[in-house]
Amino acid sequence: MSAVRLWDIFCTVVDNYGDIGVTWRLARQLVDEHDQQVRLWVDDLNSFARICRALDPTRPQQVCQGVDIRLWPLDFHADPQLADIVIEAFACTLPSRQIEAMQQRQQPPLWINLEYLTAEAWIDDCHGLPSRQQGLNKFFFFPGFSERSGGLICERSLRLQRERWQAATSLRQQWLAELGLPPAAENSLFLSLFTYESTALPALIQHWQQAAQPIVCLIPQGRSLISLADLIPNAAPGLHWQQGALTIHILPMTDQPGYDQLLWSCDLNLVRGEDSFLRAQWAARPFIWHIYPQQEAAHLDKLDAFLQRYCATLSAPCRQAITALSHAYDAGDGESAVSAWKEVMSCWPEWQKHAAEWPRQALAGGDLASRLVIFCENRLK
Ligand code: TRH
């Protein structure tokens, strides 16, 4: 049992939901599973409220699920009760008054920069290293898939919850009904689509219309719809669209547990960023990762590092098909995406089996929150 510590987590909302999605999840897990006290400082409560229904964006301070949530205002003043551990999420740059308060303490808080997740091998040599900044040590914590990295965010009870959901088909039927969706044919292939824009998408949509089995595509409101503007001009939550074998339902955004249920209910999930990417893995179903694009295509190294790790034990045709589909989606190449889709379908049982086994393998060295707590305890002792 580790000591009860006070944590400050600082998060800026860049342009999507990933940064707040990850920090909110981590904050809850530190409270729920490690009995820690957590203040989460966020500069944009409106975006936060999109993925957390209980949050009132007009209140600058409130407690949600045991986490003390604070608006991080422009004129930030450090709380007189300084935390034991200060997390700067994704190099968001701490407020200068926070740094000053930390510098004034004889034993300053443990300062950690929580990095973006990557499967690249180089992080193993950098994970946990300090760097001297403004007279203080700042430690770099790298989430990752290897034993030596900071691990992956995953709640303790998640596997059981997901297994229960997937074992009871009635739960999915009930969930579909609650969303106002008609019951689907039993042999339907369910897809969820929460990606960025991709010009590969219209070609895939056209291909799915000609499929031999019915395809149901569930699309939460968001950027994927921009690529379908010609096909579905007035796409909005509640809209149903049907052509040939394909039915599309546009869904409202839900909170994070609701999004997990969507992932658990689908046969294949197209996801993005960092958090939905991980949640798709924990859904134990095949998925395609539309990675967050970076300048000079720096994201492609990250994508390939992950694909190499994820596909390492698969047959060559299956590995090639998943890799080709991921690359084609990223490049917005519709023709290649359709031909890779056909390849993927021909190794479908192998991929399903692998997806079901993957979470155990990926989490073998322990989850991120547990590794983070141990990391901090070792330095605060
Ligand atoms: O929103 P994102 O594109 O976030 C990205 C990435 O994190 C990227 O690494 C970062 O650099 C960039 O932001 C600034 O994708 P991501 O990470 O998948 O986050 C989406 C969050 O939204 C995730 O926590 C799940 C949540 N979500 C819901 O809670 N309900 C929903 O209905 C949906 C669709 C998503």
C-alpha cells in the first residue's frame, strides 16, 4: 500500500479530446485504485464536459468522481497547499507561479512530464530520466508497450466489465435500442468510426455498400464526417443512412464509459489519437489506428513501431494486410484501402483471435498508473 499523496495534474486542451481524455482517466484511476488525492487543472472545461457528463463547465472548481477539478485560468495562482507530485501532461508548460512556488519549497514536489504514448524502442532509454530545469529536476515519464517504459493506462476492472458485456448479446441489443437504433441482422458486421478526416473513407464506404453481409457503421459526431460531407451532407446525431449492404448511424458523443461500450459492441473499430487507440485495444477486437498527424510525417515512425509490435506474431499475409490498410487510411488512398480491406477480410479469424489475446500481452508488465505510483514512491521516500 503506497502513502496517500497530493497530486496536481496540469492539462491544456490542444485541439481535440485526447489530452483531457488521458489525464481525466489517469486522475480517476489514481483516486479509485491507489487512494491518492488528485487536483486536475484544465484550461478548457467546455471540451472536458463533452466527455464527462457530470462536469459543469461554468464552475471553476468542483469534485467529480473523487477528483478535485480546477479551471486553470490565465492568471493562475498556486494553491497554498502545494502538491507532493506535479504532473505536466504532454509538455503543457506549467504556470510560472506554480514553478516559483515549487522553487521556494525546501523539498520541492516531484515534477513529472507525462509524455505522449509511443511504441518506439528509444523511449526505453529515456523513460524516467530527470532533466535540470529552472533549478528543479523534471522527470520524463514515457507511456509505452515495453517492460522498461511507463506502461499503458488501463483500469483494473476493465477486462471483467468488457468480458461481461461481450458475453451477453442482450446487452448490445439493449444498448442499440437505447440509442434509438433498429435491431441489426444477426450476421451484420459492426464497425465504429472515430478518426480524423481521410480521403480513403468515401472509397471504403462505397465498397462496404457492395459487401456480401450487412455492415452497420456507427459514427460518433466528429471529424470523420468531414470526409463524408458529399455523401451525407447534413450528417448530425440521430441521422440514419442506408445504401446497399451498408447502414450508417450517426451518434452523439458520449462520456468515456459510453464510448467503451461502443467499442466493445463492434467487430472492428477505426480509432485515432492516443486514448481511443488504447481503448480499442482493450476492447479485444480488431481495430485500425488513424494516428494523429504530425509535421514532416513524423507520426509514420510511431505508426510503424506500433504495427511491428502488434503484428509480430501474425502470419505474413495478415501482418501485411493490417499494415497496408493502416497506411492507406493514413495516406487517404482509397484504392489501396479497398484492396487492403479485402486482404484483411481474408485473414479475419486470425486477426480476431490475436485481438482477443493482445490486451494480456500488452499489459503484462503492469498498467501505467501502478508504474507511476511506484516510480513516485521510490523518489519521495
Ligand atoms: O481527440 P483525439 O484526436 O486526441 C488527440 C490525441 O490524443 C493526440 O495524441 C493529441 O496530440 C491530440 O489530441 C492533441 O483522440 P483520442 O486521444 O482518442 O481522444 C478522444 C477521447 O474522447 C477519448 O478519451 C475517448 C473520448 N470519447 C468519449 O468520451 N466519447 C465519445 O463519444 C468519443 C467518440 C470519444
